[in-house]
Amino acid sequence: MSSLALSVFLSLVSAVAYAAGAILQEHVATTTPSRPYAPLNQVRWWVAVLLNSVGAVLHVVALAYGPLSVVQPLGALTIVFALPMAALFVRRGAGPTAWRGAIMATAGLAGLLALTGGSASQSLGGVERAVLAAVTLGAVALLFLGAQGVRRPIVRSVLLAGAAGVAFGIASVFTKTVAVDWDWSAPLTQWPSLLVVAVLAAGGLLLSQASYRGAGLAAPLATVTVVNPVVAAAVGITLFGEDFRYGAAGTVLALGCGVVAAGGLVLLTIERLGNGVRPRDRHVRRERSEGRATLSGDRVVPPRAGSDRHAAGPEIGEGIDVGPVSRSGADLEVQMRSGAVAGGS
């Protein structure tokens, strides 16, 4: 097997591992809503952590055997693999809108990564690392706080997933700087950067876990998958002197790919917003639109057009509280007749 074929194989296995880890994370988030960040007592969560770790290691090994322009775009296939795997293993199918959004996000991200050029191995100075770490932690904190003030689960999920993607992307940047500056004779000189990598990686894991709560699989996974390499590429272009291939034309194509990826995320978000109404609520709304009385808990909710709002008491068709009746049928009949006589006098 050639080096290129091996790198492609490892990239595909890495994407499958990431997809399986995401499916388990979403399943854990659904079954343990009281622990949105770190369900440490769940074996499935630890398996998801292991799968994500395996995916990261395989991705790094694939980069050692193949070019960046091949390995990075293949990593975007995580979204495409996750949807059929979820339908097969946990019986959670995706609608056509989710599939269109996932394909758009994957194609846009793959094109963007393929157009991102490389550069000679460079590192960041001490001041640059400190500023980058501070800006990253501030951005992650703002996204996290913004998510806490949002009521819609899907919007909260996208914000948390975006924060996780930022954390993972900057952790990759710090990992690259550590790899470039590593000196076996003085390993302790890299401990501040290693500490930043550990904090960002752990924070990204917890935030990504929380992003799956109440939002399904596709939208948060696509957000993390897109934001992570885009943030890393933005830092590479800004601080490492990297650029897009093919000059101005490549830059325009990269911007177009970014728009396509963003459009895919928007479709995934809209699809989830459309599924936010429970089937029972849809049934109730349909019955109300057809003019039939429906039950809401212990309350009879009839069509509003059937009652006189100026009437002194309840009429036929108005909302009447229905509760448990403890008396016998005869007593109830006498009581109703007495009420009718009193009301008519």
C-alpha cells in the first residue's frame, strides 16, 4: 500500500471514529439530561471519549503519511458518515433538509481546506501565545454565556458547538507550536502551552457534549466539524503566513466554499427548528384549525368562534374545567338539575 493510499484509509477510519463518538455523545445527552456537560457515570460517554481520541490520533498519523490537501478535506466526511450510522445503529433517520445541509457543509469545508495552502513550519512567540490564549478563552466564554441566555435548544446547541469548535481549533494551533519548538533536552519549557492545550481540549469536549442536549445530532456535529478547522486555518493565515492556493482566484473560491458551508449549517439549524414542535402539539393545532374541540390536560379547549364573550356564564362550546367526580350518578343528576333551576330563576 502506498503512503497516499494509507493516508486516505487512515483519514476515512478517523472520520468514522469521530462520527461514532458523536453518535454516542448525542445518545448520552438524550438519556442523561440532568448532566449535560460531564456524565462521568456513563460508560457510553467514556467510549465516546475514547473514539474521539482514536480519531484524533489516526488523523495525526494520516498527516504524517499524506499531504494536508488530501487528509484535511477527508476529515470533513465525519458529518456524512454520522447520518447513515445514526439511522442504522440508533434508528434516528435524517430528513432531506438535514441531508442537504450536511452535504453542503461537508462540500464547502472540503473545498475550503483543499484551497488552504501550507507554509514552512513556524511557531509563535511567548507574547503571541499569551494573547491568542486570552482571546480564545474570552471568545469561548462569550459564546458559553450567550448560550445560557438562549431559550431555543437548537440555537443554544449551535452556540455551544461553536465554542467547542473554537476551543478545538486553537488547541490544534498550540499543538503545532509545541511540536515545532519541542526540545527533548528541555521539555518543561513547553508546559504553559501544554497546559493551554489540555484546558482547551477538555473544555471543547465538555462543550460539545452539552451541545447535543435537545438539538439532535446533525447541527451540533456539523458546527464543530466546520468551526474547528476554519478557526485553525484563520490563525494559520493570520499568524503563520499561510495563504490560499491559486492567488486571488483561490481566495474567491475559498470565500465561496465558506458561504456554502455556512449555508449548510443554516439548513441544519432550520431543519431542527422545524422539528421543534412535538407530534402531539401538531395534532392539537391541526384539530383546532379544523374547528374541533380538543383536550389540553384537564381543560376542554373548543373553537373560539363558538362562544359569546359577553355572556354571564359558560355557554355550550366554552372552556369548562373537567375534574374527577367523587359523587354517584344520581347525586350528580340532582345537583345539575338544581343548578339549572337556580340559573334560570
